[in-house]
Amino acid sequence: MLYCSDKAPHSFNPQISHDVATLDATTHQLYNRLVKIDPISQRFVSDIALRWEVNSKKTEYTFYLRRDVNFHHNDYFTPSRQLNAEDVIFSFDRMLAKEHPFHLTNVVAETYLYNHPFSNLVADIVKVDDYTIRFMLNKSDATLLANLAAHYAVIHSKEYAQLLLENDNKAQIDYLPIGTGPYQFKQNSTKRLIRFQAHTKPWEKPSNIKQLIFDVTPNSTKRYAKLLSGECDIITNPAPSQVKQISKNELFSLSSQPTGNVALIAFNTKSKSLQNSDVRHALSSAIDRQTILDAVYFENATAANNLLPSNSWAYNPRAPLVYYTPEHSREKLQNGEFDFSQTLRIVAPIKSSIFNPNFYKTAELIQSNLATIGVNTEIIQLRNEELNATLMAGEYDLYLTGISPYIKDPDNLFRPLFSCSSNQIEGNTGQWCDTKVQALLDNTLLETNFVQRVKNYYQLQEYTQDQLIYLPIAHLLRFDVFNNNISGLQMNPLTGIDLHSVNKVPPLTKEQIK
């Protein structure tokens, strides 16, 4: 089967590389984690850990490992044993222990770095026996399982690492990978064709696909042409201009999923003009977010009515919405004694980001919207160093920003934006601290009852949406297109595409479809 991507992976280890291409090629294909998230129920289920227990104080998690997990066997490595506790501890120690021999291996640039919360979360990882490990937490924290299901929590072979260490070839661990996943690495030809084959000794259900090829084709027109010609079974990221055409073609299926990345406008609540929530609501209702979607994102995003995407288990459909009603905005501002002689500062980064492809155009559209209700603004675009200094000094009124969660737990999104202990660089560009919200954040972090966590996050969304510290603009979408003879494809926007259960049959013709 041929999967055609737009970019080559930075490495074959999602612990150090967090780009989408790396996640697609590695997380579900090459590796396993202790636990994973069931795509239907959104609950945590076993992966390498057969089961787990939590102590009464919720500070110790004990995991019981499967005893039949085989590592990949290929030309450059022959394992002498199955996976055990040593491999799990090695994998986490590499990230956590600065003195670990592999801690700095290949961590040399901004695209190769650790991006995990375990340093603050985990006090120690103890080997109880060969197939039992215990995570000792610094304090009770309900996000541990979500972090263990994340892309950076994959398990590597300690035996393979020791061989590389003895041969003075540590860098190979991230480029000639060894894992336990359904596919094993075979070849990377000039970073254009990456070949995998089905795990020769799989511990779980064998893959139906025996030969898997990642074809790196950066040009979207060429990717689409390969799909039409049958050279690609699946393509990612079609051009916006191709989406409508593809959706009408009966030979293909178009998958679109919210990524969790949300673009938003932060209102600086320390700014005298924006301390009143009525003023924030009035300004928000004058901003035409649909026009921003059409002009900036084209077909690559969906309107954001909430900070959480609608596919989140904690999404509250009853949270207050903001409607575009500019005809009422000026009246609301006048009633709130807004000073129309002032000029509001709209601050934005110069460089585009994963959640906004064009900050300046977005700022221009907002400026135009606010001008129609008599609000004067100036656009200030800054490079990172100046931007950070401006944010920390609080010298802005509106800030165009966004957030990219790395796990599915809502705390990963809400805490940076709303916690009293979070500063502007860490995410709280609203400069807002509310004791009620802080209590909800902290109590929910300790809560392990799933239903109660959902209720808490519902309450948090209703309250913060009413206060409107942030106006969500867009949830970025991920698009994948696959032939109608492909089934079983699963997609997790935070951990990548999962091809384990994919099945391929002879393609249907248009006549057969009819």
C-alpha cells in the first residue's frame, strides 16, 4: 500500500520529533505505548500494559506488562528477548534523566527536542519485577494516562540501544528504528520513499498490509495526480482548491478531522479598556470570523465556537456562543462608556504558525470590522524576541495567537490559557486570574472519575465563554483522501495516522458503485 505524504519525517522517533510527518510514520506504525485511547469510546485501554492499578492517594500507578511482546527483527538487529520492564524504564529515562547516555542524542535543533510534562509529573519509575513497573508521581494528577497515550511515550528496545552504544553509533536509534509496532522499518531511500514491512513476529493481530510505502511528494498537484492514477492509495493534505472536487468523486473518500489546534484572539484583561466583559463581548460580536475563515484558512479550518474542538470528550455544546451582530456592538460599547477616542493595539507575530497561516491578513480583517463600529486600532507585528518582551510588559490590547495541545486531556489546553500560575509566554495572554476557574482546573486534575471530570469541564467552559477572555476563531482541520478500496483507516490528529487495521481490496469502478 502506498501512502503519499507532503513532507518527510524529521526522524523515526516521536519522542524527539513532533512534526506531523514523523507522527504519521512512527507512532502507530513502528511503536507501542503502555496505554492508548480507544477511538470509539475515547477511554484508555491497554496496549503494552495489560492492566494497571492506582493507589488510594492516586500518586502511584502500577502497570502490568504483557509477556509476549516481540521487538522487530531485521538486518541490523536481532533481539534476544521479548519486551520487559527494562525497555519501558529505558524509554522514559532517556527523556527524563539528563545524565542518560541517549538523552542528548540527536537533540540538536528546534525540530529535535523533548516536549513532555513527565519531568514535573513523575518523581520516579520503579521496576517491581520484569513485567511490572510503578510510576511514582510528585502529586495526584489525572493526566498521567493521557500522557502515557501520547506520541512521546513510545517504548524502545534497551537491548538495541546498548548495542548501538557499544558500537559508538547512538544516532542510529532515531533513524534506523526498532519498535514493537505492526510495521517494521525497512529502508529510507533519499528521504523520498520510506519502506516498511509487516512485523515478522507480531504480538498483536498481524497487519493485512504486508508492504507499506510512504511516498514523500511535496507538490499537492502531483499527490492528487498520483491518487487519480492509482500510484497512491492515500494522500494527505490536498490543496484547498482540490477538496470540493475530491468530495464529489465517488471513487474516493475524504476524511477531515479537527486537529485540536485552535486560533484565537486574546483580550488583555489588564488593559483598562478591556476589563469589562461586556466590552469584550461587544468587540467580539463585531468580528466576522466567517470572513476570516474564508480569506485566511480557505477550506483548511472550521469555525470555532469553543476553545475545544467538537470531537473532544469534554466539549460542551451548551456553552454560550458569540454571534456576528455588528449592528448591536456599537450600542453595547456606548452603554459601557467605551472611549472611542483611543486606539487599540492589535499585536501579532510576523511568522505564520500551525494555527494561523497569515497573521497580518487576519489582523487587517479584524481592524476593518472594528472600524465599522467606530473603534480605532493599530496593527503591530513583531518578531519572537520583541513579541515576548511586549507580551510580558502587557503592552497590547488584542493579541492574535493560538494553542496546540499535545495530548487529548483538556487540562493541556485550559491550564496554559487560564491558570493563575501561567504567564503570557506560557499561554495566559489574557492575563486573567480567577479563583473559581483555578479551583476547577486544580480539582479536575485530581479527579479520576471520568463523569465528574466531564461535568467540571462543562462548567469551566460555560463560565469562561461567558467571561470571553479569548475569542476562538478557527479549529484547524486535517484532510486525508483514500481510495474506496481502502477500509479500516484510523486517524488521531494528535498522534498521527494508524494503518494497523487497514485493509485493501481491488478498487471499485464507477459502474460498480452505481
